[in-house]
Amino acid sequence: MMGELLVRNLFHRPVRTLIGVLAIAVEVSLVVLVVGLVTGLLAETAKRIEGVGADIVVQPPAASILLGFSGAPMPIKIADKLKELKYVQEVAPTLLQSNSAGGVEVIYGIDPESFRSVSGGFVFLAGHDFEGPNDILVDDWAARAKKLKVGDTYSLFNNDWHVTGIVEHGKGARVFVPITTLQDLIGAHDKASIFWIKCTRPEHTDDLMQDIGRALPGYTVRPIKEMLSIYTSTNIPGLQIFIDAMIALAVSIGLLVVFLTMYTTVIERTRDIGVLKSLGANSPFIVRTLLLESALLCLCGIAAGVGLSYAARSVFVQIFPTLSIRITAEWIVRAGVIALVGTVVGASYPAWVASKKDAVEALTFD
């Protein structure tokens, strides 16, 4: 009987119920998508860094863990000094340059031979490696996003590049150009942003890091495994605050809409509440009924929110093929719990107001 009562109450005002469900759905999807976007981008970036195949990365003093902000203050001749160290198999100097045209991306200026030795080489899906100073390689995701194919001309940094190859994604960047050409274009002659180092054997990493520290005092030396562990929202300055703020915003939206919906429900059903009380319903029964109704509304909203999250992700990925959004069961559950708690809180005051109504006054309410 209780279940039938709850369902009838929800369908009594279908438009208002639909608005409540949509508000909770937006709350859930906003939480899932914001967290999924942040974790997806960080995880995908970490995976691409791992795909370079290096064991150690050397950066300038006090360098950011975000490689795109490394700049290019290091002389490229440092690579020769590093190659002299014991346990060094190969050193690949790389010049990084951010490009904000059509979206933020980091371009890798590389020396093909040394980068190939460190990373194991590109997997070509079409075309071939660099042959000239204005050749450019793009990975398959970037090619799809930019609608590029082998033989096309691509404008970047006020220079026309010739697309010579489409490579499999996962080797650090999505776009690669010759390091010497990029140095000339941005005025960083004989400079590099980072040095990827491949050890002769992985177990020599710690010893080599100590040698590098002595050879280049003050420079930032990180093992790749440590860098990968750093790429989380809690380690990126301000990112966790942004996530918490977006979750708080989503919860506020859901809580206010549920509060308004349930408070309006109580006002409209004043006479019905009087009838229930005249039939012997006590205050706990009234409170329980309204809270259960709110919970049922919330469950419908959570289900709709999960569907909305997947639909939104599909749309975003179609528009932005390089975007990575991770929707996990853990955060679906968390978003559902957050929404349910917010719904109960939002419905508590209206339920309390309903339980305190006098039966006689409620029956005479018009």
C-alpha cells in the first residue's frame, strides 16, 4: 500500500516530478562528468608519458610536473654530458611548446633518432617518418580531431607543416616536429625543455639519478614511475579545490530543487495530510512517507543522471576526439550517495512541517 501511495503521489504532478528528476540527474551527471574529465585527462596524460619508454626525466630547476609549462631554458649540450654517465643507454632532448589554437595541446620537438632509441619508435598507421625540416607527425586521435591525413598541410606557429605520418597514440604528445625547426620558430636555439633518459637496466635508475644529481646540481631529476604517481587531482595545485567546488555546486542545485518540490508538495497536500491524520496516521508516518517519496524521486534522478552522463560523454568525444572522460562505478556510487543525502536533507524540513500540521486545520484548508 505504501508503494502505491508513493507512486501515485509522484504522478499526481508529473511536470513537477519531471523537473525534480532532471535536477537530480543534472546533479549526478555534473559530479560524474567533472570527476571523469579530470581523472580521465590525468590518467591519459600519465599513460602517454609512460609510453615514451624513458626511465628518468631531467628538467630545469624547480620545474613544474606539468610538462607543458617547462619552458626551454636548458642547453641542449647537456645531453652530451648525460650520455657520458654510467648506466645511460640513450638521451632524447625534447623541446616542448604549448599551442592554444583550437584547444590546448603540447607539441614535442624531437630528434627522431634519439627519441626512437628511447621510446622504441613510432607505430606508423600511415605515411613515414620525418624527411624534411617542415615535416610533422600526428597521432591517430589528433588526426581524427583535426581531420588530417598524410600529405595535408597543417599551419602551426605561423609555419606550414607537411603531414608525413599518422602514428599510434601513446608516445608522450599528439603532435611531433623536428626539434631544430621548432627551436628556430620560437627563438630557443640550442635549447631543450626536458631530457628523456633510458637506463641500460631499470635497476640502475636510482644509481643513475644520484650521478645526474652530482653532474647537474640544482636540476630536477625524477624517475618516470614517480611522475606517473604524481598525476592525480590531489597533487595538481588547485585542481582538487575545483572538483570540490563543482560537487558543492551540483549538490546545491539538487538540494534546492528537492526542497522546493517537497515544500510545494506539502502545501498542496495540506488537506490530504489532514485526512491521513484523521485516519490515525501519526507524525512519524507522515515524515517517513515524504522522505520515502523524496528517496524514490532521487533514485529516478540517479538513474537518469547515469544515462545522461554516458550520453554527454558520447557527445563530447564525438566533438572532441582527443578528450578522455573516465566514468567509473566508484564515482557513480559516490554521486548517487551524494544526491541521496542531499535529497533527504532537502526534504527534511518540508516533512517536519507536514508532521506538525493540525488535523482539524488541515481538513479546513482550502
